[in-house]
Amino acid sequence: MTAAPVFQLSADRSELTLNWPDRSPSTYHAIWLRDHGQDTASRDPANGQKLLTATDIDPDTRIDSARVTRDRLSLTFEGGVSTWIDLQWLQRLSTDPRAEPPLIPDGRYTWGSALDPEEVIASYPDIRDNPGSLAKWLAWVDTLGFARLRQVPATPDALFEVIDLFGFVRETNYGRLFEVRSEPEPTNLAYTRVGLDPHTDNPYRDPTPTLQILHCLENTTSGGESCVVDGFRLAEILQRESPYHFSLLSRYPVTFRYHGDGKSDLNAVRPMLEMGPDGSLQQVRINNRAFHALSGIPFAQVTDFYAAYRHLVEISRRSDVSVSFRMQSGDLFIVDNTRVLHGRKGFTEQGRRWFQGAYADIDGLRSTLRVLRGGSAE
Ligand code: FE2
């Protein structure tokens, strides 16, 4: 921050505006400022957890006096309570209303076939040994939802060493990991030689695993290239081409189900395009194999729903949205399963193809990334 902002109080002292030197002004309610105070009586200095309870705050909070220094806003409220708040932290949590919330959440960047899969690749020894390299690799997962790795040991269970760098395995009915190779009596189409349309995994779980990791131990087949597609980009295109189709897929839920192994019956009822409370995309679920039933939609809109679904799938098959690459022994890729679809082309009878896959969760990955970057200013 180059210079301290100038502040002004509203006439009734219930709001305070900060006029930043390098961006548009931000206005805060007095009650919000009281709640976000960072003094040691308001927040535990050791862990940042809030010490105030909801009933400690006067519903008619007014500011008695304020003072801005280079890095702090200091406040005294009517009644005599004082606090302070870090200015950089205030900037990040600006409460200025936005006229139109963005479809894509802040900090995420959508991509199509122009994304070079060689640009998001790191070597395992490098990210294992260098925190800066690990942070860069995790940041690709955070912002793009996709990253690759080379030089992972081509040995069973080696993907756990990669997951240990940023978080924890999410164990499922498939186990701590699942083997992806052709099987004589497959319990899932993934374990055959057929191609797989781009999809997100496990939409029948609640919550869905938010990361998927696939590690190639062996690949001597012809074909079988892997591909990834940014589901947030698909949603952007769908909204641009047909706001009506977008509204149908974001409004009405689908029942996703899996009961293929004889001992599971997993079921989740969720929209294919799930929006967060702020109006931005939260998660996409695209997986025709698991699309069990459509219910809870008005009779008159069923045909339109199928047109919208077909439209979305057609967009996912366009050449300008997909990124393809061939996995070699020792390669690994990771996707944010809440947004990035993965698929593969069919492969031949000749040669062997052996992948191991596992799930993990992106909240742990983002936590590791924040810690590597030095944590928040709070
Ligand atoms: Fe999959």
C-alpha cells in the first residue's frame, strides 16, 4: 500500500468509508467493523479464532472515533470499546456491493484447448524438495484445476507420496486407491478398454471427492490418450449461447447413483451446474454413466432439460475446449473434480496399460498452499 487511505464517517456514524489511494472506495458498517476487530480481546492472538460471541455486539453499533495509520484502522465505538483492523486485510474483505456477481469465482481462470499441457508440468523430485516449486504446482491446481507431474516412481502406491505433499487421501468404497486397467468382469466402465467421454468422478457421493489423482505405472498400448476439459469454461459457453439452457441445468437436480459392485448404493441429488450463494459457479457434475434419474422438474420443462443437457455435452466434445496428452510410465495428473472433466480415448488389445488413481480434497491442498505462501495477514 503506497499511502494511508483517508476515511469519512456517515452522518449517523453507522458507516465508515475508506478512500484508498490506488482503488475505488470501500464502505463498511460499524457493526461489521466491530465484529472484525483484531485486538486481543476480540480474537485469540495465538490462533486468530474469534473470542466475541454474536450477543456481545450491540445491534446499534456506532463509531465514536477513528484513526488511520499506514497499516491499521483504529476505532473506538460508542460505549468506549476500542479495536483495530489491518488495512490490507480490510482491502481484501471489501464489502462494496457488486452490481453483477462473476460467474467464475475469484481466483479461478478458465481455459480451453489453447492451454499447453506442457506448461503445467513439474517434476516430482523438484516439488518434493523445493517448497517454492510445490507452491507453484499447487497454485495451478487452485487456479486452473489441473496440473501434471513427471518422474514419479513407477511403483505401486507411489501416488500416496505425492498426496502426502499437500493433504490426505479420501478413502472410498473403491479403497484408498483404485487400479485402472482392463478387467475380465469390470465393476465400472473405467476398468475396460473403451474410451470414456469427459466426465467428473463420483457425482453420486455427497460430498463429491474434490481432487482426483491418476498415476501411470505402465502404458505400452496404442491410443488411450488422456484428456481434460474445464467444466467452468463449458458453463461459461453454455450461458453465453443459451441462458435458458444454463438456467435449467443450474436449477433442477439430477439423481446420480452408483450400485455396481453389489455392496454399495450411493446416491446424491444435485444440479449439474451448482451455483454458490454468491451467484458464482460452485461445482459441475457431468457424468452420464451415473445420471440415474431426472425428477423434481416441472413436466413442461423435461424436454427442454434434455435439450440443455445435450447442448452442454456437445460443447464438451468441441475441439476448442479439450486438452489431450499421453501418459507415460511415471507421469501423474491431478484435477479439481469440482470443475475439470477427465476422459480417455479407447485403446488396443496390444500392450499393457496400468494406472492407479486416488481421491483427495482440495481444501487441504489450498490450506497447504496458503501456509507455503506465508499464511494470511490476519
Ligand atoms: Fe473417471
